[in-house]
Amino acid sequence: MKPNGRTDALRLSGRWFRWRLSGLERRIVWPFLLLLVLVQGMSLWLVHCSIERSASRTVEAELHTGLRVFNQLLLQRAERLSEAAALLASDEGFQWAASRQEVTTLADALDRHGQRIGASLVIYTDTAWTPLAAAGLSVARVVALLPAAHLAAMAPAAVAGMTGPAVLTLIEGQPYQIVAVPVKAPSTIGWVLMGFVLDEAVLKPLADITDLRAAVLLGSSPQQVLAATRAPGPLPPMEADVTDPAAAPDPTLEACGQAFREAGQRWRNCRFTLDTVGSAATPEAVRLQLVLARSVDPVIAPFQRLQLTLLLLTLGGALVFAVGSVVTARRLSTPLRGLRLSAERLRLGDYDSPVPIPDRRRAGRELAQLAQSFESMRLAVQRREREIRRLAYWDTLTGLPNRAQFVDALRSVLQGRSASPARLPVAVLMLDLDRFKHVNDVLGHELGDRLLCEVARRLSRQGRPDGVLLARLSGDEFALLLSNADREPALQFARALLQCLDEPLRLDEHTVDLSASLGIVLAPGQGDDPEALLSLVEVAMYAAKRRQLGVVLYEPSMDHRSEASLSLMSELRRAIEQQELRLYVQPKVDLLTGEVLGGEALVRWQHPQRGLVQPMQFIPFAEQTGFIRQITIWMLEAGIREMRRWQDQGHAHKLSINLSTRDLLDPDLPARVSLLLERHQVPATRLCLEITESTIMDDPQRALQTLQKLHDLGLRLSIDDFGTGYSSLAYLKRLPVDELKIDRSFVMNMERDLDDARIVQSTIGLAHHLGLSVVAEGIETDKAWALLARLGCDEGQGYGIGRPMPADQWLAWVATWQAPATEAVHLDTDFTRLL
């Protein structure tokens, strides 16, 4: 008894408050919940990144503020130094001692004044900047560290320091801040220089004012900390981290390092360059740097509290969203499960049970409409199922069984025959109309369909005896199944079928003569698989069509060629991959001088089982199948590589390579040839490509385009087998060729046939008048050589000159080549008269 849909829906709705989610509910709840978490997570991450960037900018701004404070402290200290130095310089006693260069008095005055103001270094120099007295260092030490030249370079900058930033220099590894004041009585009689060591005493006020860590470094490698309030942490890199230094907040900024942790706090530091003046020990300006560090945590503490609030709101929102989505998913999944059960019944072929319609108030109008659509679909599928069963096994045009029904019937008959001890034969016939495509093209498809229906009626009348099944396979192909039919009955029935089609068919005002080709295969003698039998009978039918025999009984030899072709194709592909092809060269010589000019490239196949395979055994097949392109590419690469080897040995021989029709229709051929010539560094003029008249005539327009591109590359082009075609003269004037090759059939017979000699003579004259060189093939005797030379032929090749040889033997043959003495060859009177 089938379950009631309404009862199923109520039973399912009773499971609303279960803890475990179904698969559909999980697919509704989890994606949206994860999407919410992802969006909120991205928001928190963006807020965090924004906070980090804001904190970084705030800290860097404070560090730059610290730099300005540091400069201000240096400026204030410089002003105090300048005032103290000016006070000493204005003292009359000091001026008196300075004017008389009382060194002892000056030294005492410098020492007392320096101790009073706490100066680390006080120096008095004359107007030539020669130190005369000093306090803090001996005069000798000052002279060694700060000679007059350096003091002269430093003092003007120090004087400028009275109204600007302090002047720094490095003395005995310590940074000093120095100012200089002139001693005037009334003109300048000397200089007073005062300096303080830049130590923690300078940095401590900076730390007290800005709450920053500060350190002064000597900017060499490794860096040396000269003064510091506390360790500034890991130092930033020597190179600035900004791509545009001009865009930095301060031009003295070198780099700001990454945040580092110390004692549970995060710190960030920046490095600034301090302007300095050189000393004797360091003639160049030393590089002092100020490193300022600031704790990041106090800056981001308020924002962290905001982040925590956002995180709590996110967790609460996710919880509320999860509960809401579960409730919504339950409201959707309950009626959907009822629809799923109905769909499952439909899948199993139950089209009679109605689909339950859920309550609109609980499930929603959309789900109720979906259920109603399911019910409408069930009714439509119920109707179409009956139609599909009819269409699946019957041809809609002719009303005959189709291929599927024919295969099933053939399988049933074969299975019944295998179970029967008598095992009577079965005949399968396939009939195909001749010239049916022409009927469709001329009369139209409507009349073509009417013709097929009439053929079906005629075949049905002929196949009325019991045990005959007629089916339309496709298009104009019909199949017949004859039970209990051997060879002769099948042949008689097939001839009768063709006879019933002999009567012309009248379609409106058109009269159509019918004819057909028919193939026969017998089972189980030729097989017991229905699809295989149809393939075999198709082979027989096409054999009948090809041979125009009407009826052909299948024989295994009919498809041997296709199997051999497939085998040959795979072997050819393997031959290139396994390097089984061999390059042979046949010599070409100058008929007047006997000089070797080059050769023609030929291909041989060194088969592992068959031995050396000649070209005529595989080249025609390769041209038919299109595999000739791969062989041509191999020939071009092997030939150009061989020419490069000849070139390295000092031989500028040219090489001719044959092209097929498919090669000329390949638009990529010129680019490939150009790439190979460039790769092996071989001049294009040494490569000659030979084409036949037939290759040009297949598609003259495309062939001419390809030839023009090859000619533009500088290659030589040759017309092979000239004289054997019928259109050479029509296209010869349009083709960008350089030479003609006279076919061997004329050359080999010209010694005995004066007419062939005249043809050769005319061809040579025609070519020379067109500005082309001439090559003769098939030279086998000295007499033929002599006759061709006297007729004006330029080059020649043939067995009389040299047989095709492996490419690696070419240079050895060239070294031993000697041209025959053709001047003494006697020619018959007729040929002499021809000359």
C-alpha cells in the first residue's frame, strides 16, 4: 500500500525540534553562518590593520617630534656654548694674553672657564687655526686630532651653528658639539672653540620630555652605540624602507624598523642622520645617527578595547544568526523532504502516486507552488513516458523500427539461436540509397523525406514474409533481419529488394530513378555481437557501393586494409619517436664542369622487423592520411642539420627537399623553415624545395601564397617532374620558382627516342628563356650526360652519377668523386643534327 503524502508531511513535521541537522539544513545553515563569520572576521581584520597603520603613523609622528626636540636641545646647548665662548673672548685679560700668545696664561684661562661652564673641550687657535692652548686635551693631542686644516674647515660651520643646529664631530670615538667664537682686539687675533661631549646628559632631557628611548650611533658597520638612555631595541636596516626618500616626513630619516617586543611591550624605532664635520682620524664627514624608540602599546590600547567590543558583538550576532538560520532551515527542509520522497518515487517509475502539497501558511507560498509544479511535472512525465517509449524504438518519419529496436531484436534472435541445438544462421542486410544526398540538395529535404517513406513502403511489401524485420537505421540506411537464412537465400532476397527499387519513383512533377547498394553478413558465422555485426555489414555495404556490384557478402579481407592502415599509422608515428627514419642523399652535379653542387634529400625507414623500407611503401599512405607533414618536418630538420655539418667541414653544398600537397597548404610551413635555418645558421639560398605540378593544382591560390612566402625567405624553389602534368605552362609564369627538373621518363628514353630528345631540348630552352636553371633526372649513362650537356642542361642526377647514400657517407663520396670524360662520347647522326 502506497504511503499517503499528507501523512508523510505531518510525520516529518513532528521532528521539528530534533538536535541533529539534516544534510539540507546543514547546507542552509552552515554556508550563511560561515559567510557571516567570514565577513565579520574580515571586518575585524581590516579594523586591526587600520589600527596598526594608525598606531604606526602616530608612533612615527612622535619619533619625528622627538627628533625636533633633540635638535632644539642641541640648539639651546649650542647657544649656551656660544655665549660662554663669547664671554671668554671678550675678557680683556684673555685678549691681552691672546695678543701676546701667552700660552700658559691662555691655558689657565681656558681650563678655569671650561670647568666653570662644564665644557668638555676648550681650544684657542691663532688666525691660521693653529692650536696654541687647550683644556680637556693637550695641545699636542689637539694638533694630532684636529690640525689647522680641519679646524679651518670646521670653524665656519660651527660659527653658523650659533643660529642653527649644533655642529657635531667625532674626536677619539666620542661625538662632540662644538662652537667657535672669534677673539677681537679690535680685529680678529684668534679663535675660541668650545665643545661638549654628546652623552647621556644630552639624551636624558629628551627622554624626560618625550618619554622616548634615545641612542646615538656611529653609522659604520658594525654599528657602535656612543650614547643611550636605554637600549633602543633591534636597529632598522641601513637602507631606507621607503621607495621615495623625498616623500619621507623628514629628509634626515634613513629608515624605520619593524615593531619589536621587549618586556612584554611592543616598540618601534626610527633612525635619523645627524650632520657632522670630519676630523684628522676621520677626514671624511663621519656618519652619526640618532635612534629614537617608542612603545606602541599605549597608543593602541584604546583601540584594542574597541576591538574587544566588536569581537563580543560579532560572537553574539553569530549566535543569534545561527539560531535564526536553524529555525528557517527547519521550516524549509520539512516540506522539501516530502518533495524528495515524491521525487524518489518518480525516479523509481511510480508516476501514479500524487505529490503532497504542503500548507501555505507553514511552508510558504513558494514551496507550495513548487510542490504543485512537481505534481504537474508528474502528470506531464506520465504522458511523455508513453510517448518516449514509442519514440525510443520507432522511426518517426517512416514508422519503421529504429536502430535501438533492431539491435535489441537482433540480440534476442542471436541469444535464442545460441540456446537452440540447431543453431540456424541469421542474415543481417544493410541497404543504402545511391545519390540520396543529390536528391536532397536538388529537390529539397521535404521531397527527400517523401522518397524515404516510399522506399520504406516498397521494402516493407517485399519483406512481408514471416521472420523478416525491417528497420531504418539513419538517413537513407535501412537494415533487415532474416531469420533462418543462409548465404543463398540471403543473396536471393537481397536481389529481390534491389529489383523492387528499380521502378522509378514519381514525386509531384519529378521522376526519380532509385538505386541502392546492399551488404550482407551472416551470424553466428561472422560474429554474435549485434553492434559488431552492424559494423561488418556496413563494410560490406560500402564495398558494394565502391565496386558498384549492388550486393556484396561480407568477407574478412574487406577490412584488412583498414587494420593495416591503422597499424602502419602507429608504426610511422613510432618511427619518428624512436628515430627509425634515415636521411639519404642523391648527388647533383654541374653537367658542364662535373663539380658536385649538392644533393637531393630522400627518406628511408629502418624498420626493426622489416629492415630498410623504401619510400614508395609508406610515403603514399602518409600523403593520404596527412602524416606526410610530420615526415616533412623531420626531413627539413635532418637536412638543415646535415647542411650545417657540411658547412663546418668547408663544403657549401645545397640540398633539395620535396614538398607534398599538404605541406603547401600548411600556412605555418614558411615560419618553421625560417626558424630551422636561423637555429642552425644555414643560408637560405642553400636550401631548395621541390614541388610537383599536382601539388600546385590541388589549391593553386593557397599554394601560390605559400610559395611566395618561401621565396621571400630566400629559398630556391624547383618544379619537380616537369612535363608529366597538364597545366605547368599556365602556372609557370606566375610561380616564384628558380629551376625546373625534367622528369626521368624523358631523360632515360632520349638516347633511343629522338622525340624525347626534342622535348628535353624544348624544355631547356623554355626554362632558360624564363631565367630558370634546368636539372635532369635519371642520368644513367655517359652518353645521356654528354647529350644533356650539349643541349645546355645545367645540372643532373641519376644512378649514372651516384645512387642515394646515407647522409653520413656523403662527404666521403664527394672526396672520391671524379667526373667522366664526356667530351669523347660519340653521338648518333640524328642527335648531332639535333644539336
